[in-house]
Amino acid sequence: MTAHPIEKVLRGLRRVFGIPESRSNLSLQSRLYTACLEFITLGHGIPRAINGEAEIRMVPMCRFLSSSYEPDVWKWLKQRTVPGSIILDVGAQFGIYSMLAARHIGADGRIFAFEPSPETVAVLRRHLKNNGMTDRVEIVQAAVGSEQGEVTFYMSSTDPENTIAPRVGGPPNLAPVKVKAITVDGFCRQRHLKPTILKIDVEGWELQVLRGATEVVQDPALNICVEMHPYAWESAGYTAADFTSFVEANGFEIVPLTGQASPLTEYGEVWLKRK
């Protein structure tokens, strides 16, 4: 990872004074370090050139994200992102993919970043503002699933494992909160959208998102990328057999993007390729 010069100076001071840092951003030392970076960068963020793309400005609490971020997945996404693309980034978290793709969609393109956590949305909003992307990326603060209404979302601030389907042995500090829930089909009908890319990263809730997108996935021009979390599927109320049934019923095959030998049992990203 290429660090900003300011980061290098502060890391040196930490070593001199023997101050440890936690990646959780919850320790006092980590919060102080973040505050220093916020002050020195005047709130504009730290520049990061991710996957060889032009620099984007990251808030200091996201400094652990390196210059290489799922390069195989980004390669797949970039190949399919063209001027005029309509991208649904479901489970956008801090907006890394949304920001990387925003520079390639042109004036007629649009990205919708779905994220239910208020704290994470606040970071995402800062990222879009600091990078001048608010005209191309719209935040949708809601969970996405098979039905609209309200769901219980287990979260702790901006924890990347915030989820609707907490797994056994997962982060112990996730607390249940009620959040708004929508479906891909309902959202696209309401907004008169014909998406070209559907990117899903929802910590185990992936099949529920797809079940709420049965109309949208019929479009042969749609490209679908899913981050698979088989270890959380039981908590989400379905099995590998259920996922297989959906894939086969809708004419897809599962193509691993991150080297999984068995994408239905191993964590990783896949392409739902139309047969």
C-alpha cells in the first residue's frame, strides 16, 4: 500500500512513542490517529490510487484500504462499465466500487449505492462529496431483499460485517436495529430504471436480494456479480441447493471471479453468467 506522506510522518511518530494502533478504529489511539489525519488533511481525505485508477479521496478511517482492492472483481466490473451504464451497487458500504466506476459511466450513466447503516452512509456521503461524484452516484439508505417493508439489521457503526444474517461466531458487538427494506424490482419500477450491472455484497443475504429482483434479472443485457457468503446462508434462511435452484431456474451458471474451487461452499465473488 502506498501511504500518503502525512500518514508516513504520523506512523513514524507512533513508532517513536511506542503507541500501538488497532484496525478497529475503536481504540483511543486509533481515534486520535484518525483525528490527526482529519485535521491535517482539512477533512478532504487521503488520496488513494486503487487498482491503477486515478486517485480518489478516502476518509482517514478507511486508510487500511490498500491500493489493491479485489482487482479481479474490478477488472470484471470495469470491462462492463461503459458510458450510459446504470449500476446498482447493493451493499455499497464506503462506496469503493461506486467511486471507481463513476468515472467510466459518462454524463448519461448513473450509479445507485444501497446501504442501510447510517454511520456507513455518512462516510459514503463524504466520499462522494470529496470526490465530486454526487451528480453521478445516488445513495439509497435502505436494506435490499425479497420483500419491501422493514427488517432487522445487525450492526455496529461502520463494521464491514454489518448484516441482516448474523452468523454464529461473527462479530459479538452487532446490535439489532430496524431499517427500511426495499426490493430491486420495486425500486427499478418506481424509478423507471433498466440497470446494466447489478453488484451484490450483502454478507449472506445475496439470494434474498436476487429473489427480489426476479423481473430485473430477466433482462439478457444485465450483468450480475455476487459476493458469496455460504457460511451465513443458514442464518439467512436458505441453502446452497436453494441458490442453485434460483440460478438454474433463471438460466445462469456460476463463474468464480476470485479463484474459488467450489463457489457454493467457499467465500468469494462470482459472475452469474447467462447460459
